[in-house]
Amino acid sequence: MSAAHATPAPESSGVPESAVQRALEWQVTFWSGEVTPRERAAFDRWLAQDTDHARAWSQVQRTGQRVRSLTGPVEGEALRAADAARSASTRRTLLRTVGLFATAGVAAYAARNTAPVQSMLAEHRTGRGERRDLLLPDGTRLVLNTDSAIDLRFTTQARDVLLRAGEVFIATAPDPLGAEGLASRPFTVHTQHGAVQAIGTRFTVRLSDGRSMASVDEGAVRIQPRLTAASPVRLEAGQRAWFSATAVESPVASLPGDSAWTHGRLVAERMRLRDFLAELGRYRSGLLRCDPAVQDLVVSGVYPLDDTDLALSTLAHALPVRIDSVTRYWVTVRARAG
């Protein structure tokens, strides 16, 4: 699969600056994933009002800013009202990142290379609760977890996966160039913290909480933090390790759930309820909260990721908790009365 081309800076095409700015604002609105039918209709009216609007929108699209698919509101009006402050903050952040640089090519390039924007523009991405299988031209199998994004950089020297957000499982295949008598290309997953090079393996790499994690099912990997010249740390099958841009934590035994998500399962082994709900919340839209009174309850078992409502119902039968739902998108787990 060919690498995605670098996104050019916005062109100088005589389109009014105000129209380009508004087009970028619409782009960010679509990126937010919270577009209502009313907003969609307003966008259609704006686009039809003036040929400059259509030209501005076309120019924004030519910069490679892909609009996420719009099939209707992601969340109900109740969640939008309850979570308005967070939604507004998200949009303001994106506008500060992108819209501020609407007419400056160099600054637009810098904005494009921030982590949130790179994630939005990634070659392959998944939405909340979605998983996706990818078969690469070399025979390697990738599985993208929920809310994840990657870019591919395959050249004659290397096979690189750039993990922009979330989590990816990789089952590497031998490099076909090696079978042709050429030097085999290394297979490496890069995150903002460093590189994880495969050594004939099945492994997972995850971005979370300002650091990265690698977990090995089969074979081995080498982890090289981005900002250190120290020797890479080798992980063997059955090991996992978190790493930052400067160091790799001591390897520990992999957890049963490190790759169980590829089969649609969340495996909990003596997890704190708060941690369990944080993990389950990655797979559903809206807010999933844990009452501090029950956050230290211990959860064990196997729960379905493709039906998180069923997972919550099962949890309520296993623990002395109840599930309080304002809407499907605003759920709190509390102590069971009595």
C-alpha cells in the first residue's frame, strides 16, 4: 500500500480570506463528530450562497483535510446540552490549532503536524466502538482498535506504521522483497514516543495517557524511545512494557486482555471498577462515570465489547452496583441501594 502523500499548504487562489476561514470552521465542526441536521442544513445554505464559498470549501478539501462521514447526529440532544462545555472546548481547541493559521502556509503546515490533526487526517482510522481489519500488500495483518488512527509508510527500505491515536494489533508477514533476493525491510510501528520493531511476531502497540505500550503475543520486538541513544529494549512473547520518549519501563507479564479486544472481548482480571469502566468507555459514545463510592470494587470476567449495554447489565449482576442512565450517552455506575 502506498504511503499517503504530504498535505500541501493552502493555495493562493484569490479566494477571500473570510471565506477560507469559514470553510475551515465548517471543517472543524465536521471533525467534532457532533453535527446536527440543523448544522448540516446551515452548511448547505452557506455553500450555495456564493461561488467564493464553494471555491473556499474546495480549496480546504484539496489540502487533504478529509471530512468524517456524516450520517446524522452521533449523540442525542440531551447529551449535547449536558456536554456543551466540553464540545465547545473541543471545537475551540481545533479552531485555535487550524483556523488560526488559515492563511499562512508555513503555520498551516505546523498545525497539520500536531497530533490531533494528524489523527484526523490519518490514512486509516476507526470511530468509537469500531474495529477494522487491514491486510497489507506484504501479507501483514493489522487490526485497528476503537478510535484509532494510522498512516502507512512503505518504501524500498522500510515498512513503517505510524500510530497516530489508539491501538493497533499486528501479525507480521515475511517481507516479499526478501524472497526476491533483496534485503528484507524491517517492520516498525512508530508512536510519538518511539519505535517498536517487529522480530517475526504478533504484537500490540497502544497510545494512552501520554505514553505508549507494546505487548507481545508471539516472537519478539525491540523498543527504541525517541529521545535516547540507549540500546533498544527487547520484549519476548508474553511480555509488555510502557515507554515514554526517554525511557522504557521494566517489562512485565502481558495481561490477558492485551489482544482480546481483537475478538471483541474485554478480559478483566481483578481490575478496579474505575479502571474497568474507563476501558469499557473507550468503546461507547457519551459519558460513562463511576461513583467514587464503588470505584475500588474488583472486577473479573469476560465482557462483550460489541454490546457495551450488555456488558454493563452483566456487571450489575456480578457486583453490588446499579446502572443509572440519564440517556444512553450519560451513564453512572453507583452502589446498589439497600
